[in-house]
Amino acid sequence: MEIKKYAAIDIGSNAIRLLVSNIIIEDEKEPQFKKSSLVRVPIRLGADAFVKGSISDANKQRLVDALNAFQLLMSVHGVEKFKACATSAMREADNGYEVAEEIYDKTDVKIDIIDGKKEAAIISSTDLDELITSDNSYLYVDVGGGSTEFTIFSNGKITTSKSFKMGTVRLLNNTKAENKAIFKDVEKWIKNNTKGIKRLALIGSGGNINKLFKMSGRMPGKPLSYIFLNAQYQFLKNMSYDERITELSLNPDRADVIIPATKIYLAAMKWSGARKIFVPKIGLADGIVKSLYQGKLN
């Protein structure tokens, strides 16, 4: 048996994460990917990129500090290989690539700013095969701070995928008219691509759906129903931001974005006809580690 330690840095629009994974390798067996450590820092880059158009000096410094700290943590863990990927906030900021270069000079962390299609492909490379069966169809929905990736699986394979500028931080900062327009576009895409598909279920990923699943008390592997998720949405909407923090113990940077996130999942279920949503513990960071091990990322 051999154990390797790989890490992934996910620089999102709402937070950045460091995932350290143990990769357990045995002869004639599929490698196992086990989470060793997960650190999350709430640097809301989307509030800069989607409102002001660029990453502020203050958040740039916070990124430098966080990534220097991540370097130390990876050293302590004995990480032998890592990859840092940034998503919609960095790719849409006017100074995103400039910031990435400056961060590389100051931290020695090279950031790969990826597009929505690559983001969806990396996420889809995770262990979804344990959940997806060939006799069912699935709409995979990954909700981030700046964008949401939709992927349709049918007969065990990806049939189509698309990334929309429909992230939680973006929705909080958009006008009502802008949000209405993007929801309309997503509705059209989902309905067109799920038309005629029977026995379709949702698969949800992202910090908000993971939090909702944890709050539900469901056993791992069991889905949430549309009725339950809608009830949770109404419950959360009727609470103030402060109440969601004090009474539900939500982090301040989770207490606001959880509302638009839940709305996205509910809308996707409604438009696709899905009545249940599975919530495996996977995301971009997991996909980065697996893709790195498989040689799909440099």
C-alpha cells in the first residue's frame, strides 16, 4: 500500500478553500481519495468583481495572506503536489490575471483561472459514478458564488453541460431585472434539455446545499425531497440575517447566500420535474485532486 498527499486550492467568489487529501493506492484496486483537512476562508471576491469590476487592494492582500498560510499548512501536512484554480470572480475581474501574477510573485502559488466549461468538467470527474446509475437520468447542479454549472447525465454518461452567470453573490448584488432575465435563460435551457427524460433526479453540490443537508439530519446517501427543500426555503426566508446567524449558527458569509442558493436548487427541480435531490460531499476541490492524480491537470 502507498499513500500520497495531494491538495487543491479552490478560489471561489464567496470563499477560498484548501483541501488536503490522502490518496490510498493498493495493487489491483481503484485508488481511494480521503479528505485529510479542509480549511475555508471567507474572502468574498465576488463582491469586488461583480459590483466594482476588479479585485480590491484589501482583498488582494487577504488572498496573499491566505495563500501564504495555505503554503505553510501544506508543508506541515507533507503535501507533494497541489493545484490552485480560480473561478468566475477572478476570471471576470478586470485585474484578475494581473492579481494572479502578483500573487504568484508573493506566494509562489500559481493560480489557474478556469472557465465555466472546465470547472464543470473538473467537478464531473469526482466520484459521481458511485451515485449515478445507468437506468436513471440526473441533472447535476453546482452552485457557486459567481456561477452555476448544470450537467445532464443520461445512461451513465454526460449528454450536455452549461455554465450560467447565476451565482449566489452575483444574485445578491444584481438588480431584480437582471436576476429575472438570468433565471428565464436557465429555465429555457433546463426545460429544453430535460424534455422527455423520465425518472430524473437532481444532484447538488456546493457549500450551501451541503449545509442544508446537514441541517436536515438525513443519513448520508439519502436524498432531500422538493417539499422539504421548499419548506426550508420558506423557513430561512422568514428569518432575518441576524437570526440565521444566532439561531441557526450559520457563518455570516453563509447566512445571506444560502437564500439565493436554495432558490436555484428549487428552480432547477421545478423546471426539470425532479422530486428529489442527492447531496454527495463533492465539489471543485475534490475534482482538482482527482484530476491532478490522473494527470489531467498540470
